Amino acid sequence: MTLTPSPLATWGRVALGLAAAAAMFGPSLAAFATSRIQVPPPTRLPVEVIGARAFPGLAGAARAGVPALHVGPTERTSGLRGEAALRARMNDAASRCALRSSAYLVLSASVDGRGRITEVRAEAGDDRPLGDCATSLLRQGGTVETRGPGTLEIGYFMGRARG
């Protein structure tokens, strides 16, 4: 007597195995087949913000009917010591000369080791009298407490009236 199963028994075992697989994996396959694919929207990269501070205004330049004068970019060489006196004189010259001007002004002053102002330059665009006024006021004051050798350059600009 042979131990081989009949073809009907073989088909029965295969059908029973397929029924067990369908019972175990069928619900998962059905849920996967009927579900909608949800793709998340692309996330935007954060915008990098550069920290900035407003340019300070000069207190002495606040006059009636005149926009505020602001101190802009400043550059200095490494040889300057005690630059506050030179900076104050430059701020004073800019605020006294920029009364009715709407231009910008860039003042540059060089100082030697004894506090003497050796070179003064001014750039004011088309407003030449503004530059001439500022350079003459800087030269008139004599020596300063700032010691060099070195150069201090300060940019000034007029603020716009808000309205």
C-alpha cells in the first residue's frame, strides 16, 4: 500500500492553506488596497533672517521741520585710541552742517600720535557745500584727545519723514 495522498486530498490541503492565508492577510491587503495615499505637503525651509539694528539718530540734529540725521556705517583703523572725542567732533560737524540737506554725508578724519587731525575728507554726493562745511568745522577745533595714527570714517544720512 502506497502512502501517497489522493489528488483530491492534495487539492484540499492547498485550498485549506490558501483559505488560512486569506484569513490572516486578507484584511491587511484590503485595507492597503482601498486606502488613499496621503503625501504630506513639502515643508518650506525657514527663511534666514539677518539680525539688524536701526541706525542711531543724533540727538543734536532733532530740529523742527528737519528730518533726523542718522549715524550710519562706521569704519576705524586699529591704531586709534580713545576715539570718542573724534567721534563726538565728527557727529557735531555733521549735525551742524546737515540742516536742510537731504543728501548723505561720509566723513573721514585721520589723527596722528599727538591728537592733531592730519587729513579730513568728506563725500556728500552732489551737495558740495555740505561736505565743505563739515570738513571746515572738523579742522577748526584743533587737537583732540584721540590718539593715532589712525582713521575714523562715519557715514551719515537723513531720515525720511513718515507720513
